[in-house]
Amino acid sequence: MLAYISKRILLIMPALLFVSIISFSMVYLAPGDPAEILLMSPEGSPSPEAIDAFRVRMGLDQPIYVQYLRWLDNVIHGDFGYSYMSERPVADAIMKSFKATLKLSFVSMIVSIVVSIPLGIMAAVKHNTIIDDLCRFGALIGVSIPNFWQAFLLILLFSVYLDWLPVAGYGDGGDLKHMILPAITLGTSSAAVTARLMRSSLLEALSQDYIITARAKGLPEKIVIGKHALKNALIPVVTILGLNLGFLLNGAVVTEWIFGWPGIGDLVVDSIYQRDYTVIQGSILFIAVIFVILNLIVDISYTYLNPRIRYEIVD
Amino acid sequence: MRSWIKNRNILIGLIIISSLIIIAAFAPQVAPHDPTEVNSMVRLQPPSKEYPFGTDHMGRCILSRIVYGARISLLVGVAVISGSLFIGIVLGTISGYFGGLADDVIMRLVDGFLAIPSMFLALALAGTLGPGMVNLMIALIAVEWTSYARVVRGSILSVKEQDFVEATRGLGASDLYILVRHILPNIISPVIVIATLGIGYAILAAAGLSFLGFGVQPPTPEWGSMLDDGRLFMRKAPYIMVFPGLAIMITVLAFNFLGDGLRDEMDPRFRKEIPH
């Protein structure tokens, strides 16, 4: 087990190094000279002196690999540089928006679990009936619906017509009222995936021999499903959390932006609009590190919970 | 083959997708109006006989824009998957068949791409490369190719050591012959399944990025950017937002139906483990 964990951690390192290169090179992927574009004002192009001064101030006058190594060194020490726009520390902006994202993700996760687990169980128990069909169809709709469109349908119904909930915003430090619609938007799309997994996992458990034994000894169906099958079917629940995580982070990009929720997705979209490269570099790297660490935790706990796969892992 | 037709998911998926292809191919005949024709006399009109889905803020026919938009979405979906397939199959084959250092390097590259949540990577790439359809496709290929590389590598690893491959090698067959004749046919089914689901995902992501303004640019009729156009007129003319969203959903749904159905039919492991 320990060997497995250390191997996984070792494998992460090159991936993160690669991510840092991708994040850093964002500035150079953009067409044009970043200094010139950033200093462009309505009065016209900036003077060459102003561009040079900006370059020196932001360290853009150094060779690229020097810039990269210096950036990497700073980042490892928690210093993500300063925003081109606000001139405030990037790390502060990232931490602040990540908190908002965490808050929203937590509530979305609850929405997702509350919707998906009962639906998945119902579909599996009522296998091959109209209920199963409806649940599966609902899940397919859930993964196919564009979340930005779903967001608007929710806003249209609950904010514009019924006037129950605010259209967008963070409210008083991110209160529940402002969180409901984005959390439903994010939660339902990940619920679709979870419900499908719950269904197939329970169906698989129900086809095992020990279920036949349990039924044969005359146990009521409730106990067969609830105690014997469900217990085993819930093992992939950790994977469910992992899958949700990817869904929530990816969905956060558009959803946060639409609802004006000041999370990391909103931060990235805004910094791209403003060409605020230090913020883009920092937040992409940050989100990747978080994503990788969380995936690692999910993998390790899955391996721990499911001894069957513990020794099968070759790679 | 006959059971494929009987599979309801495959059937529904195929019917919707073929209809979309026909609509896209015959867009000039199907669309009642010019999709980019601006007419200030008929701004924000609700659905009518003349304009079945209504008109947008510039008086353009929404139905016609959706019909032409099918071209863009299908094109982007297919192009992104073709590009990803090409890169994924080439790198996955090198990685799985030859192993060694090449395998290590390619797999670490895959890990690196997978470390960034896909929407963030696509957004950052599309955003920094600048708006436009080609950049949008590059950004989406960057997030899509990894799954093909992984699946191809995995399938090759499992086929490579089998007796029939060893026997062919013993008879003096070349690497290329073994790859094309024996290994590719064995990896084709999983690849078709994820490619079908991948087209749906690519269309969805492309619409999302265009919605944010990083993809296809106006006045080109694109479903995602049509939703962005409608945003400001949501209160006055909600139908601007309803129809393009519906179009995206139905299209993605069709590819998901087809992909799901194909997986059920093609993947014997899936068929055995999960009863239907």
C-alpha cells in the first residue's frame, strides 16, 4: 500500500512540472507583445519607454527560461506574483475565489448526492421497468444539457417570473439565497453521472452469488438490497465523489461566471478577458494542483476500501 | 449487426444525427431566411408563421440561424474528434506497442494534460490563442486527445502479449503488419464508443466557449454565441434563449444515445457485467 502511494506521488511530479510549463507559457501563446497590449490605451499605442519600463517592472525583459525558473521558484514558495491589472498579489485573489468555489462546490455536492443516489437505487431496484427507463433518460438529459442554458432556464423561472431568488451575485458573503440556483445548476449535471454509476454498481452487486444466497434463505427484499447489496454497491461512492469533483470544477467555469459567483472559474474567465496573465498562470497551476491532489486522495481511498483492486494495479 | 438496429438507443441516436446532417447539408433549402440578414423592422419578434422561432435583437430569423448553426457544431465536433483521434492513436500506439522511454514520456505528457480540469485548460488555451474557430478546435483537441491515447495504449498492451500476435511474429511478420492486421481491429470498438461520446462532449464544450466569447465569432450563427446574444434580452424575449439551447441539448443527447448504445453492443465485458 505504502509503495503504491509513493509511486503515485512520484508520478505526479512530472505531471505537475508539465502543468507549470503549460501555465507559464500562456503569456507566450497569445498573439502580440503582452506589455504592448496591456499598456494600450484609448489614446493610442504606448511609448517605447513605457513598454520597456513595464517589462523591467514585470520581469519580462529576462530570457524566457529565466522568467520561468524565477516564476516557478516563487510559486513553490507561495508567491504567485502581482496582477497586471489590480497590481495586488495573485495568491490573495486565488485564495479568496477558491474559498467561494469550495463553498459552492460543497452545496452542489449535497444537491448532487441527494438527487442521484435515490434515483440510481430506484432505477436499479425497478430494473427494466418504466421507472428505470425514466431515470436513465433523465440522466442522459442531465449530461447533455448545457449548464449555461440550464442556468438561464432556472433564472428565467425562479428569478424573472416567480421573483423568488436573486438573478446573480454573491450576496452577504455568499449566502444561501444566492447559492441555490448555481448549486442546482452544478449539482444536477454531476448528479446525472452519479446516478448512472449508482445504478450500474447496484445492478452488479445484485447479480452476485451472495445475493442469491441471501434471497434463498428467505430474507426480505428490503434487507437483501439495503444491507447486502447496497453496502457493496456504495464502495464506488468514493469514486463518485471524485467524478463529481471534476464535474463541479469544470462546470464552475461557466456557472460561476453567469451567476456572478466570485469563484475560481469566474476569476479565470475575467482574467482572460482582461489578459491578466499572472492571474491566468497562477490560477491554472493552482487549480491543477488541487485537482491532482484530490484525485490522488480519491484513488488511494478507493484502493483502500476495495482490497480486490489493491494488488491488481500494475501501472 | 441486427441487434444493433434493435438497440433503441442506437436507433434514436442515428435518426436524430442523420436528420441533423441532412439539415446541415441542405441548410440553404431548409432555412426560411438568410441567417445573417439584419432587419431592424422585425427586432425581437415572438415566434410567428414568418419566423417560426422568432427573431433576435437584430431582426435575424432564429430558426435560420439554428439551421446554419448545425453546420458549425457538427463541423467542430467532427474536426475536434478527428484531430484527437489522429494524435491519440499515433501516440497511444507508439506508447503501447514500443514501450520503454517513449511510453514513459508520452504517458507523463498525458498525465500533465489530465491534471488540468478540461474546461479550464480549454478556456485558457482558447482565451489566450484568441477567438476564432480554428483556435477553438485546437483548444478542444488539447483536452480530448488524452483519452484516445490512453484507451489505445491500454488495448494494445492487452492484445500485444496474446498468442496469436506472438505466433504472427514467430512467422516473421513485421511490426507494421502486426499493428495494422492484428492490433488495430482489436482496439477499434472502444475507440468508436469514446469517439461518439466525445463528439457530443466537444459540441457541448464548443458551445460553452463560444457562449463566453472565446469561440466562433458573430455574425456566424453558432448556438453558443446565440445564447450569449439572447442574454441581455432574456426578460423581453426569452424565446431567443430557448431554441438554441434546445438545439445544443438535442444534438448532444443524440451522440450520447448512440455512444451508450454502441458501448452496450460492442463491449462484451460491459454486456456481461451489467444486465439490461
